[in-house]
Amino acid sequence: MSYKKFLQKIKACNTANTSDYIPFIINDTQTGWLKPTFAEHLATWPGIFSLDGKSVRLADKIQDFKTRSKAVDQVIHKLVQQNVIRSYLDEPYPVTAGERNQAVMTLDRSAVSYFGLRSFGQHLNGYVQKSKGLHLWIARRAKDQYIAPGKLDNMVAGGLPWYTTLKENLIKECAEEAGMDEALVSQAQATGTVSYIAESVNGIKPDTLYCYDIELPEDFTPICTDGEVESFELMPVKEVMEIVRNSEDFKPNCNLVILDFLVRHGLLDPDQEGYAELVNKLHQ
């Protein structure tokens, strides 16, 4: 059995062609990528951005974290008013060329993909060991969601804003999306990350997802409290594998989180064609 179809799911999350974009530079370090059409909008603020046709730089005179964040945030508000950016979400995300703790400023979540910045999220696999084998709790997204309405999702999944720690944010997301209390969430195990570089309508999305597993008791049933999920189903892991392999039912990045889970739990055969490539490509 080849893992070609699984590899196609990874490829589907790595669609960006950076040659079509302009580097975004802060303090001599490339931090993101911009569409040329979006870069033109930034030319309206020469005191904040400088453009030379080959790159867009945040003005060197704007040096400290808070000043950068405030200056660019004012621009984002204006671009929302001009309908260049869809809406302002009031969720500051870290702007970094490396890890979260190396951030040089913050940017509202609404603008992250326009600037081609790396964003971070957290995804939790909730599983149950039953007498008939391992099962995964799978969420179905509400049909009124702006992103991937009605698609299947990991049990808990959410973005990771700047102002919170990983632990704090996981507790919040688990409470909102699955009705889990803090004592239960504390049993979740961090298992690493998956990363990819996708292309969206607005621009490039180089994302890093922190992944977690939690083994749940058979009498636990997740309950969504924030409206993002319309239902949950406890599925045999083999059924989940076939959905990933043969359909487009999952929100695309959730396929990668599930494939990572399957690798770590020994549910994919390393002798099969494409195994090493699959493991490698989960970390673009």
C-alpha cells in the first residue's frame, strides 16, 4: 500500500510559491511575504514602510516592540476602513522570523496572511482506547463559520495569540471548544509541531501548529460552548484514516495533525512506500 494519497494531503497545505511575492523586512531580517498589489497599499505610509520594488521594509527608525506594533496597527485599521482587509479581529499575533518568543512586534490576526507572516496554533487529538481498538473524537465545524464551514476538525483547534502562554491558551480553547475543565486539560501531552506554507486568497500562510494528545475516559463526551463546532463523533481510527485518505472532508491542516498522530502511534507502516517522505514533509 502506497501513502501517495496521504502525501497529496500534505501537498495541498504547501501551495505557496514565494517567487510571486515581495519580501517583508524588519530590522534587516526577512519576516514575511507580500503580494505586490498589497505592497502598493503600504506605499501610502512612507513614514512607516519603504518600498524599492524588490522588498518592503518597516522603517528602520521605528525600533522598539511597542512602537512598531502601534504604528502598523494604525495602518491596519485604515486598511480595514478602506475594505482592503476584511475586518479587524483585535487579536494580536507575534511577528517573528523564528519562534514566538523572538517576536519583534505584534500584528492583528486579520492581517497576518496579508503580510505573509508565520502564525501559530494549537491542535488537540482526543482519543479513547476501547476494547475494539483506538478511537478519535472528531469535530464537525458549524456551517456558519467563515473558514471551512461544515468540515471535519480535530477535537480542539485554535489560534495562538501573543498575549497568552501555550498552557493558558490550551486551557481556554479546550474549555470553549470541548467543555473540558482545567484538571482534564492538564493531562494533555505536548507531542511536537507540524508546519506548512499555504497560499490563501489574501497571501502566504506559513503556519506552525503545536500538537497535543490526550487519552480520554470512555464516559467523556466533548461539548462545544462557543458555537464553532456543531457536533462531535467518536470514530474508529481506521475510519478516520480512510476519510483522510479518500476524501476532502477534513479542514486541510487537520489532515496533517492526524497524519502526525498516526505516525507517532505506530499506525502507519514504515515499510510502505512514501513513509519517510510523509514524515519529513510534515515539517516544511
